[in-house]
Amino acid sequence: MGAGAAARRSVPRRGIRVAAVAAVPVLLLVLQGVAVWRGYEGPLTSLARDYVGTPKSMTVPWAGLILALVGISARRRVIAFGAAVVIDLAFAGARVLMGGPFTVGNGPVLVLTALALVAWLRWTGIERRDALHAAALGALLVLATKVGDVWLHITADVRPQVLDQYVMLADHALGDPAWVMGRVLETLGPLPDAVLHWVYIELPAAAIVVAVWQLRSVVTAGRWPNHYLVRTFLVLGLVGPLVYILFPVVGPIFAYGVDGNGFQLGNFWPNVVPPLDRAPEAIAFDSFSPRNCMPSMHTAWALALFLHTRRNADGSLAPTWLRWGGMFWLLCTLAATLGFGYHYGVDLVAGAVLCLTVESALREPERGWGWFRIRLVAGGAMVLVTLLLGYRYLAVHMADYPVVAGSIVSALLAALAAGFHATWFARRRADRPAEPAAATLPAESAEAVTATADPLDTTVVGPDGITADPVRPRVR
């Protein structure tokens, strides 16, 4: 009966995977058509440049290939990586000789494609499955950036007006942090500015480091972890940008600064906080600046990276270098999003809420969808909707009563974060000490402890009170 149930479950899962794979080329074709119609570069055109032209990004193609390499043996990794380097140098050299820029990215895209084809046509069994799985992740990373570029153009097309006046008022409840951080960066000078720019731009590279660390044992262990950073990144990239259409915002440096191309409300940022306009309205803006502030996806992705650098798959602490690296990247990303005028403070709060909600939906899938998960996901969605409605319709009141409004916004985020920590982190720490404690007791006492205090050895009782069948310790 158990085998039959597993077989029945595998059928819809297989159907979902087939539908998802089929949806990718359909989406690319649709977006390519929209791009041609509206006059900007489409995803297929950009992808063709990665193969035979000048790549748009130097980092993303290499990040995609490195991610794909986790699914093959060490010997094949060396061969594939070396081939990508040689091809890239050949393309870059030819481009420079023809008077073009020195940039890289062709080699990894070509090798990634070749790797997927060889695995599909020549390899079999687990070897084929692991290689195709990893290659698909690498390809999705590359394609997601192409889709994202087109989507940013679409946000400017379909939302000619922006809501920055409302967000500016709401941000007053948090103390106008973009203006504060902007002035701090001006005071600190060029070195911190350069570091923060590098961190902000190279977020995908940091994510690949974490993902490779999480997937480093896929080939040797013969299994994939139930959850890892790439899944969260991709789902966030799918869900978050939908809010851009619902709540179009361009950011302080555009709406209140010199980068507004004549559409700005004044050159206030970062030296002067604009006077509070208690009659806000949607303002017309240019046709090319992305409406990509609400929520802050850089905050959401950086927070996801931070969460995935806390612990190993077995619940033990991650290496010190990884934990400190995750914290460094999160703090620098938050400082950069505000200090460069790309976001308001309330954008960052919305991005953090989105990250915690999506991560709660994806983390530890083996535990199922009990009340412990439903309350977090539903609560996070409600908090996000509440924040957006408040920013839009209560902005004036938030500016008039900043202490009360700021406390409410902070409390909503803190409550969600506390629930997230209690569910996914504190519980793991509470589970772990029972095993060594039992080992130091006499035999009779050890049996009693095993029966009552260690749920991982016999019965698992979830936070929702549901008792599951006996299982082995979970592995994320």
C-alpha cells in the first residue's frame, strides 16, 4: 500500500515537472514577442548574444555553469570548466581584435548547453539524473535574468504613473532611512561606496557560493537535499516582481534626485528630506525607469542567503566563514539599497516579509503542510497585503503619527520573524540535545528518555500537534 501511494504521488509530481518545463519556452516566446512589439531586447535575443555575441552579463553565465557542475564528477568538472575558460578567452580575444569590449560569458553558456545535451543523450541512471538536474538549475538561473530584464521594461510600459509620494510619506514613519544612509555614505567616502556597489551587484555570485556549498555532496551522497537556496531564489524571482505591477515605485534617487530625467519632484536626495505633501497622488514618470522598488527584491534575496548560511542540513551550525559571510552580505545589501537611493525603508520591510513567507512555504518539505506552516505562510501573506494597503491608503496618517505607525510596521515584521525563528531554528536546537543526554544514563533511564524526550527516534509530534509515523532524523 505504501509503494502504491508513493507511485500515485509521483504521477502528479511528474506532470507538474513536465508542465513547468513546457512553460519555460512558451514564456520566453511570449516575452520575446512583447519585446519586439514594444521595441526593447527580448530574452531570446539576449540569449543569442550570450552564445555568439557580446554577453550582457559576465557573472550570471559563469554562475549558471558553476551551479551545473555540482551534478557531475570531479574529473568532468575540471574538463567542463577548462573548456569554458578556453572558449571564453577565444571569444573575448576575437571580440577585442574586432574593436569590441573585453567581456566574458560565451564559454560557460556553450559548455552548459553541451553538458545538458551530453547528459541527456549519452548518460544513464543516477549519473544522467544528477547532471540534468544541476544543468536545469544553471539554465534556469541564466534564463531568469533574461525574463527579469524584459519584465522590468514591462513595468514601465504598463504603469506610466508611480506611487513614490505615498511611499515617501509612509517611510517617514521609519525615520526616512534612505536619506540618513545616503548622507552616511557621502561622509564615509569612496571606499565604502565601492565595496557596497560590488556587494550589491554581485549578489548572484554570493548565492552561487552558498548553493555550491549546500549541494557539494550531491554526487558522492547520491541524493539531493530537500531544500536549498536556489529554490528560494527562483520562487522569489517569480512572485516578487508581480507586486511591481500592483505597486509601481521608482525609488528616491529617481523620484527625488538627479536621476529622475526631468520627471523628479525635486533634487532633494540625499541632502534634504522633502517637505511632507499631505495630498499625495500618483505622478507620471518616464517610460524606461523600472518600477521595481516595492518590494525590495535585493533585500528578499539577501535575507534568503543569510538564512541559508545559518545551519547545515542536519541542523548543526554552518561553518564560521559561511555564517559571517551571509551576515556581511545581508548588512551590506541593506546599506546599499538605502544608501544609493534605490529603495525606501518600507520597501525593505516588504521584501523581508516576502522572503520569510516564501521560505516558510519551501523549507523542510518533508514535514508537510501542518498548521505550523499554514499560519506562517498565511500570516506572512496577510502582513504583506496589510503593509501595501497601509502604504497606499494610510500614508498621510503614517507621516502624521510616525512613532505609532513605525512601531506597528516594525512589530508586524518582528512577529513574523519570531514565528519563523521559533518554527525553523529554535525547534531544531531543542531537538538536538536529547540524544547525547540519553547516552550518559543507565540502560533503564536511557530507554525512558528515548521514549519520552527524543521525538526523532520514535514518534514525531509537530508544532501543530499532529503525531506522525516513526521516521529517521530529518535531513534538509
